[in-house]
Amino acid sequence: MSDNGLTRMSIYGINMDLFTSSPIVILKVEEENRYLPIWIGQAEARSILMKLQNQEFSRPLTHDLTVSLVSELGGSMERVIVTRLQDSTFFATISVDIGGRTVEVDSRPSDAIALAVRAGAEIFAANEVIEEAGVVFEEAIEDAPEDEVVDKFKDWMNRVSPEDFK
């Protein structure tokens, strides 16, 4: 965890909640075995996955359009932050630099993450969000065989629900 109250995250993957059939984006604390699962919508999951897999439509999707608008208006998306968790709902902000002035825009984490992957923006989470909703595995997932990793996540997902993060 960092001193400024924020921790750099990376997208570990997107999985499916077996009970609700809702997608979960899994953020990973860099250099740790700590993960932050966030339940998101189907459209946002599809948007994030498409960009991660370098798939493109012939026409821009909403997240592509948003990044283009910010860029055409002289701004750049610098970072997104998962800022808090309240009543099982995650909140986020998007930091946009416009001519040396930083503007913070309220966002759902799913949209913020979809924009971050398109704009190359950094992803952070507030330390208190990670403390409250993060999941720690005893050993590094990267060091475990892939089928064991899948089994661990399936076991964890079978035991957890959005209400667990109240």
C-alpha cells in the first residue's frame, strides 16, 4: 500500500459470478497477491475485454467515443481511481488533464476501467477500499499452475457475493 492513500492496480482479468451470472473485473495490487473484485455490467465487461483482446468495431463504441472526445477537446485521461465502497457499490473518479488543469469526473468503476484501457491511463484504488474488499491468496497466483488458479478463483467465487462487501 502506498503512503498517499492510493495503490496502483492492474487488470488481472474478467470472470463470471456463478450465482448471478454477472461479470466481475478483477484488479490486482501490483507486486502483491491481493485482488479487488468488482461486479460490473455485461456491456462494460464486453467493452473492457474487447480492448484487452485488441478487437475493434467498424464504428466507435461509447467508451471509444468518450476517449476521442476528451482528446479532441485537448484533454488526456491520466488515471482512474476506485475511490470508495458504500452499501455494496463501488465508486470511482476519472482524472482528466486539460491544459495543465486536472479535472476529476465521477464515474462507475466499470466505465472508468473501460476508459483507462483505451486511454492508457493508470488504475488506482483507495487503500481503504482494498482493505475492505480485497482478497488475499497465500501464494502468488502467477507461481501456481493455471488449473489450480482457476480452481482457487472458482472456490472463492462460490463463497462470495456482492453483499459480502457491505
